[in-house]
Amino acid sequence: MGTAFLYLWMMAFVRAGGVITMIPVFSGRNIPMPVRIALAALLALIGLQSVREITTPPDDVFTLVLATAHELIIGLLMGLGVRLIFFALETAGQIIAAEMGLSVSAQIDPVSQSNSTPVGVALTMFGTLLFLISGAHHAVFAAFSRSFALMPVGVASFDRSVGEVFVQSTGSIFLLAVQMAAPMMAVNFVVTLTFAVLSKAAQGLNAFSESFPVRIAAGFTMLSVGLGLTVQLVLSGLRSSPELMLRLIP
């Protein structure tokens, strides 16, 4: 009984480690590794409360490695289901920064520790704040605990519909990014058209350089005006993340 429980806990720990590696906030490099390991161990213990049957440990090392790899893939895919909305925020930030002419001013994202635009960093931090204050992390942990009832430890299977769900969910990244950046894209088109007409009327006007201050001012104005739309899109994505996590279980 002790060996069987230890095996279950190890497999649950691997699945939890995959989730912690992918989900926002807790996967950031600013979170110490011992804290992430302790959180994965705690999630594994909580997840085992949903296990009703004790699985017998495999007899050979090869089967153990396959079971471990399967649990890791499950955890990574579940974490990806939560991370997709933040990929959309990063993509929207790059589009908006390019429209505003701020794409060359890259800086380090404190969450992912990767190069990003100032607008992308601001949107990512804003999404992280919504992730915490909306209680989405509680729903993510609850979905993780429920995953053991849907896919018990030691059951190796693959649902072909997971591939379709994965393709559809990754495709939604670009749709969400364009929806978030749409107001800025529309304003940038109007600004470009206006300065194109002015350059024809005044031949000595350098429309390209003169349009940058207007683009930046219009960009920040539309960011503040369209903030409500961004909040609705992010919250909608966060609410659907727990369901997507469970649908991505292979």
C-alpha cells in the first residue's frame, strides 16, 4: 500500500510539475524553484484526493518511463490551455506596438523573462492581475484535481479529438490578438490616410516623421478607450481555460 501510494504521488507530482511549468505567474522565473517544487508537491497531494482506485506500480523501468512521460505531457497540455490567453496578449502587444511605432523599444518581460515590447509587457502584467483578482487560479487548480477522475494515473490513452482542440485553441490566439488590437489598427489607418492626404497637399511636409507623435498619442488614447474590450476578452478566455485544460487531456 505504501509503495502504491508513493507511485501515485510521484505520477501526480509529474503532472503537477507540467502544469506549474506552463501556467502564468507560478511559472515565472521570479518564483524560486523550491517554491515551484513545493507547490507541485502540494497540488499532487490535493489531486490524489480524487483518486478512488490504487494503481499498481509497473514491473519494468520502460513502462515506468512511458507512464512518467504521459503524465508530463498531460500536465504541459493542461498548462498550455491556460497560457494561450497570455500568448494572445503578447501578440496583441506586438501588433499595437508596431502600429504605434514602438516595436524597436524592446525590453525584458518580468514574467516570462523574454524580450517584449513595452505595450506587450503592460498587457501581460494586466492579464496577470486579472488572472489573480478574478480567482482564475483557483479554477485552474480545481480543474487539475478533477483531471485525475477523467484520466487516472497509469492509464495510457490518446484521444484523436485532442489534436483538433489543440489546433482550434492555438488558432484562437491570433483571433483574440486581432480583436484586442483592432481599435489601434483602425486608428492607425485613419492617421496614415490623413497624413498621406496632407503630404499631397503640402509637398514640403515629411508625413512619415510628423505622423509618429500623432500615432503614439492616438495609440495610448485607444488603449485607454479599448481597455474595457480587452478586459472582457481576457476574462472570457480565463473563464474558459479550466474547460480547455480538461479537453486537452490526451
